[in-house]
Amino acid sequence: MRNSELRDGIEVFDKDKKLVGTSKKAARKAVTETAMTRAFLPAPVLLLPPLIMTQLEKTRFLKSRPRFVLPIQALVCIACFGLGLPLAISLFPQTSKVKASELEHEISSSTGEDILYYNKGL
């Protein structure tokens, strides 16, 4: 999906949001951060509901009303996803920093800034 970014690069800005250039190295970093976010995204939904439901199923309420187990499990999964999505997205800032020295020579030599910024994407 993001092949064009890896092939062509992404725009890199200085602190004043002035375009400095297009960097393939920044694109690679942005795609890596996005992939790590997406890898973390299902973790709360896969890990928390079994732990929570194990404890809830021991309660007197669910032992006497087993038909409520499925709806409560669905609500727990929805809550975990609702909390996990913002957490996963916040792992990396939307606008990330990169040292100019880590980018292509054309970009680092065209600016006096030490730190440049790029939009990571979702």
C-alpha cells in the first residue's frame, strides 16, 4: 500500500514547516513506525478479554446467568478495542523527528537544521 512512498520518498520539513525535500530514508522510518503500530493494535483485544472474562466468569452473577456470558464478552472486546486503538496510534507521534544527518546527503546539505520532521501517516 505504501510502496510509492518507499520508492519516491516522503516530504521532510523543518521546524517552520518549510519543505526541505523528499526522503526515502524518512519514508522507510515512517513505514516501520506504522507497521509497529499495526502490529501492536490487536494485542489488547487478544490478551485482555480472556483475562477479564476468566475473572468475570467466577462471579456469582455469571454463574447463575450463563446466557449473559456472550454479550458481556462482546462488550469487553469492544471496550478493549476502543481503548487499544488510541493507545496503539499514540505509540508514535503523527509528526515524527529525524536527524538531518540520517537522511540523504542532498537533504542534509540543503538545510542548516539538525532536526527535520515528517508526517508518519496512519
